[in-house]
Amino acid sequence: MECTLPGFRHDLGAGFLALAMVSPAIAGRDLAALGLRFRHAPVPAAHPLPGGRAIALGRSASDTAASVGRINRGDAAAWTELDQRFGDAVVALVRAAMVRWPLGQGAQLLGRLGPRNLLECCRLVIQGGSAIADRFASEEARAFLVAPGMHSDLQPEVGGSSAYALIMHLLGERVGMPVAEGGSGAVSAALRYAGGVITTGRRVDRIVVEHGRAVGVEAAGDAFRARRAVIAALDPQLVIRLAGPDAFPARSLAQIRRYRRGLGTFKVDWALDAPVPWQAEACRQAGVVHLGGSVRDMSKAV
């Protein structure tokens, strides 16, 4: 949408599309013929530091380690070990989360890691981002590690934030953090041309439930049947109202009603007359800049 000045098109949802690069709906399909083209910056991501410095996420473990190692040589080795042990496995884990029956991906994950490393990987994923950062000596490297975890809207010390930190770093290193040419709406358009249907501006009146399963929605007098599932990106209380309390088992209903809302995260769009004058060259080359300061700064901000 042109929400700032004419000619400036802004993504109102996703800003970069690392996860799309491994999605079964996109990866391996020729969507360029349908107008979808991904564009990569020279550097996937960077974290600016005081004094005109920065740590950059490269497109290889050696590039990232070299950037981390300029501040502390031991941290370069720590990054290399983290990448070698868990990098490919994290990508397999992300793919497994995107398919209906991830048995093949699960077997692949176990084969790549082995039982010991698999247990360690699971431990890392459920911990806070600061637990990963503790592997590094310098405050700068620790901040670089934690910053992508802020996409979870959780403090670095809170369990689960490390999953975002690991995924964003290790996935971005392998597939980049690209944008869609013309904006992220190009993804929706390509999937529509590939056989999907997108309907907007219609108020959903009811989620249709049959035999305990959501099978479709009714909107403005029309019925839309679901082939596999109804995905409702809504406040849980609204889901209850649309589907009806009787559609839920009593235990599930109690869980939903105990749901706690998260942070009111927001986004600011800027129309600029020139590129941002970052002091660090890595930031000028990066597609994504995590401007977070130190781990303590990010923890206080969240």
C-alpha cells in the first residue's frame, strides 16, 4: 500500500521472506512465470554497534564467523560450531513444521543430528535467546545472536525466543532474507494465479463446524468450504463467538478462555529521500538491520 507518499509502496505484513524460501507452497515451484521474483541484498542481515561497527550475517558460516571474529576470535569458533552442529537441522525442523505429516523430515532430522545433538537442539529451541548468547564471550556477539529473537515479541530470557534467533540466523545464512519484487503482495498474487482464490472485504459471520471439525466459513451470505482446515488469525474470544461455544470440548474452551494477549507490537513505515546513512558498511549492504543495542537494552525494551 502507498501509505506514506505516492510512489512509496510499503509491505503491511511480512517485510522479508526467509521462511518462504523453504515453504512447500513456494520452494521448488516455478512461480517466476506468475510474477514472483525474490531479490537478495548483498548481506542478509546486520546488527549495528557503537563506533560505526557492525556484525553481519553472511551467506556462509565462514562469512558470519569472520564478522563475529573481528571483535572476538574465540566467538568465531563458537559460531562455526553452532552452525555445523545445528544449521542444517534447523532448516529441516522448519520444513517439518510446514507439512502435514512430517515423518520423513523427522527421520531426516534424527539422522543428521543423532540422539545427543537432537536433545541439545530441542533444549536450545525451548530456552530463551540469552541461553544461546551465553556461548559467546563478547557483548557484541551476544547482542547479534539475540536480536532476531525479538521477532518473537518475547524477552531474551523467556523460553522460546531462542527458536526465532536460531531460525532467523541459520536459515538466513542458507537461503538469505529476500524481499519479493514489488512487495510481499506478489506472493499472494502468484499463489492465486497458481490456483488459489483470495476474497477480501467480506465479513465472516460464522465458522461452520460439523461433527467436531471446522469445515468452512459463511461470509456475507456465501459459504466457503475448507478442503483441509480453517485458519483463523483472530483473537481467541472471537473464534469462540464465530464457531459457538458448543463446538469446543470443555477442556479446550477453558484453555482458550485463559489465553493471555501478547504485546501490542506495531510497525512504522518511512518515506526516505535517500538510503539510511549507516556508518557501518555492512548495514548499508544489508537487507535486514536489527537495531537493538545490547542484550540488556533489548530486554528492557521488550
